[in-house]
Amino acid sequence: MSQVTLHKVVKNYDETPAVRGIDLDIADKEFVVLVGPSGCGKSTTLRMIAGLEDITDGEIVIGGDVVNDVPPKDRDIAMVFQNYALYPHMTVFENMSFGLRLKRVPKDEIRQRVESAARILDISELLDRKPKQLSGGQRQRVAMGRAIVRDPKVFLFDEPLSNLDAKLRVQMRTEIKKVHQKVRTTTVYVTHDQVEAMTLADRVVVMNAGLIEQVGTPNELYHHPRTRFVAGFIGSPAMNFVPCRLEEASGALRILLPGGHAFPVPAERTERYRRHAGSADLVFGLRPEHVTETHRNVEPNQEAFEVTLEVTEPMGMETLVYFQLDGAEVCGRVNPAAGAEAGQPMTLLADLNHMHLIDGTSGLVL
Amino acid sequence: MTATATFEKDRRDRGGPTRPVRHGSMSRDRKRALFWSYFFLILFVIFFLTPPIYMFITSLKSSTEIAGATNPWWVFDPTLANYEALLTSSEFLTFILNSAMVSVLVVSITMVVSVMAAFALSRMRFWGSATLATGIFLCYLIPETLLFIPLFKMFAVVNEFTGIQLLNKWYVLVLVYPTLTVPFCTWIMIGYFASIPKELDEAALIDGATYLQTLTKIFIPVALPGIIAATIFAFTVSWAQFLYPLAFTTSSDQLVLPVGIVTTLIKGDVYNWGQIMTGALIAAAPPLVIYAFLMDYYIAGLTAGATKG
């Protein structure tokens, strides 16, 4: 069993806090992705699990043992780095077997383990090459192979795809997922790319400014973000935010934007929001996919409104439209056939079944 | 539509330029740059090759011909007598042997010390490591012309207290030369190690390598070009060193090549030019051979890709 537990882990660089006391439980065989903007402490957290950074305070437990003072080699982990960190003077075989050779594993076993890892990653024919003869994607496979061969308790990935071009990144993403399905090992994966986080993770850990904002499955984070930060970070294009007031009129609630636009709150949410009625310090959040063109059968809680488009971005399967809504820039996703054109007025439909209401001061989703 | 028009349209559809393309706009600039590069390169070659050529020509002349008022750039009566005289003189062979032993030992000591020092200073972060690294470089800035006087004094003190005589022993040069070679080589190696990405030692650390294994199995192979550059430097310095052996060694069986040639081939005001030139030429050969062999390896190492794609 190889769970990883972080208990009130703190990391300060001199006096600057990088990680400010985080708690995290990672289950055996789970694929957890740490995601957040640069400087949020996600890489530092990973490096503390690896043992490459000392921890200032708290406790890290791997497989039941507190490893605070255990050197990296005795933690039974393997790490894949952003720049691959392959040993340039060694062949692929030597790179993958380096750790085993240091541990004086018998030669036959080394060969067998390297070959089986090479088969998983489809790099069997590259074993005699040097890293400089490989492409970026192949190098990253070798780096993963080096990790798999050691059969560790935990895999650590530090932004492994950031050096690859966009197309290869998507391909390798699938590859990593496949490998994890074959070699079921507890995995901690760090990235700043929320798409990578959503697609790979069993659970995503969103970090910001040295703290964990929210932990949850990709769907939980997408549909039920707990804070404005998570709501804005997960999803692309990002969620639209417009400052608003909540008003009650004859039992029903409605959202009032600063420029006079008003949207009715769905009846089933009235109870949830009622105690914030009259509050002016609120933020109305709606994802671009819930701002669409009007169509014939408008469902309940969908409200039409008219705007003048500023920019349109045709993506092929959809067109992104940008416009000003009461002082805030808002993005919508419309059908390419809807005839969206920059500079032209357009009637759009807001689907309030998917709205979010955020406390402007605390940043919490209500 | 004509064929040309179709072609033009096709080109525009592929995102090509809509106006006719002029070729070779850079060529006149490039020609001028090439002309001046070659001009200065040839000038440098002439400047630097003239002395060795002159040495070679003179080494093939007899003393009579050198003394005679003939064209100094031409050999009218070539002879190998100078080479024969030097290579059969046991004194001259002793100089070569002394030089070789001193250089090989100095290079070995220097490389062991400076590679380990550079690894420690660049990778094991410890209190004062940055200051120490700068301090080492400052050591290199002290010229040997200043160092040899206190060193001489130190030898005298050692002799006074222990009775050990350090003067006039060739092997003492092995202790003295590293004062010149170690600081610079350490500095080169610190620079080279700094160019090795941090992730490489972290990967080795996770793979279970100790510091010594990281050094021997990762850093030394990866930094081989830097090590070769430092080795060439250390060898050149110790092979050509003149001041220290002149100050610290006197009897002819302890002399190294550069000092030996000067002290034994100039007797009073009699200069044996033919043999001096021959000796200098023979002395210049080993560095030349080493450069010729290691340069290929050196450049091959420099072009190797380390991490990124």
C-alpha cells in the first residue's frame, strides 16, 4: 500500500512562505494532479514529497512511514522532470537501468525489467540510442521508462509535458493515462495547465498562493467550484464574472448588474440565496458555454439579452464571441451558423440553471 | 487562364508573396564580410607562424651558416646535426624526462583537486561556498612573479625547522605548479558544472547515487569537454613554466626543458642558436600533439545535446 499523506506541511524560503500549511491525503493507486498558477507552491510541494526540498514544518507520510528526514533514494519514489534530465552520455538502456545498477540488482533482472518497461512505452527499438538522437516525445518516454523500471511506491511528475509542442503534448497526455492504467501506481503530477489536470486526474488539487483552494474530481471542480479562484481557473475560456446585486421582489430573486441588466434566479435556488438578498457585494459567474445564441425552444431559466459584439473568434466547431456587459468583458460560445459578427448587435441567451453567485469579499461560491 | 497566372494564383493560395521575389539581396554584404575575415585571418596566420618557421629553418642550419651573412629565410646546406646532438645528449634527455614527469604529475594533481573542489563549490550548497569560489579565482590573479619570493622564503623556513631541503629538487615543482593551475582549472570547472542542469543531479539523487557516484558517473562524463579544456590548460602551464624552475632548481640533473635549454645552450655570451632553436622546437612538439588530438574530441563534446530537444 502506498498512500501519501501531507499533514500541515509548511515550506519557507528564508522568510518567504512558499507553502503555507497544507493537508492532503492521496490514496493508493490514485492519480492526483496539483494545478495552479506559477508560484502557487505546487512544484515545491512535489519536491518536498520527493525529498529534494527540506520541509520547514509538518509531516509527510509515504506508505505509512514518516519520511521527513529520509533521503530521496530511500523514499522509494521515481520522478519525471520537465526537461527530462536524461544522462546525456548514457544510452537509453543505461539511463533506464542506472538506479537498478546502483542498487546492484542482478544483470538478468535489470535487462528483463528495462525490456518490459520499454515494451509498455513502445521504445524497445531505442534502447541503444543516446538521448541526443531522440525527439522530445521519445525523451519523455525514456524519462518515464526510467521511473517505471524502478517499480516505486509513488510516481512524481513535474510538468513533464511543458517542453513538448502542442500536438505532442495531447498525444503524450493520453500516453501517460494509458501507462497509469497499465502500471497502477500512486501518482502525483504537477502542471499549470488545467486541461492536463482535468483530463489526467482522478482528483485535482487546485493550489493558490501556497494554499489548497479545493480538492475534488474534475467534474466536481468544474460544476461545483468552492471559490472564485477555482471557478476562474478551471475551464477554458474562463468563467465570466460580473459584479452584481441580489434583489428580492414578490418572493422571487433577481440579479441586477450595474448597467441595468437583470437576470431572474432559478426558483430552486431561491432558498439558498435568500439571505444574501439586498447585498451589493456579490459577483455573478457564468461559464461561456452557458452564454449561447437564442434558439426556438427556450427552456425555463434561460434569459435572452442583447449586446454588441466586440470580437469574434471562429474555432470551427463553435465561435467565441466577446462583448461588454455592464462594464465587464464577457465571453460566449455560439454556433458558427448563428452569424456572429464583430461590431454587430446580437441576441444571446444566458442559461441561469448553471449560474454561480460569489461573495465579493470572501471569494467563496455561495 | 494562362499557366503563369494559374501558378501565381496557386502561390497566393499557399500564402506565398504577391510580388515577384528578388533573390540574393544579402550577397554583396556577405562578400564584403568574407573578404575582411580572410584578410585578417591571413594577417594573423603570418604573424603567428613566422617565429616557428624561423625556428625550423634555423634548426636545420650549421653554426657556420647561421654566422655567415646568407639569407636567413633559406637553408643552403641543410643538416640534422643539431637534432642529433640534442637527442643523443643525456643532459637534454634528462630535461625532457623531468619536464614530462613534472607535467604529468601536476596535471593529475590539478585535475583531481580542481574537479572535486569545483563539484563541492557548485553543487553542495554550504555556508560560504560562493565567497570561497570567488576567493579561488582571486588567487589566480596573483602573478607568479610575486608568488615565488614568499614560496622561496617558505622553503627556507621548512629547511630551518625540519632540515628538509626543498630547493633544487625537480619533484618540488610538482608541489609548486598547482598554485598556478588549480585556481584557474577550478574556475573553469565551476563554470562548466554550472551549465549542467540541476535536474540531472536530482535525478541521480533519486536514482540512489551518492555525491561521489554523482560526480564520477554523471558529472565527469558529462563535463568531459570542460575537463579536457582544463587539462590542456594545466599541461600548457606546467610544460612551459619558466620562472619557478629557474628560481627553485639549479643543478643540471634537476632542470626542466625550458630552463635547461637556456642555461646549458647559452654559455657566457656564446649562443648556440642552432641547438637553441632545435631544443625549442622539440619542446613545443608535445603541446602541439596534445592539442591536435584532443581538439577533435573537445569540439565533439561541445556539440553534444544535454537535455532539451
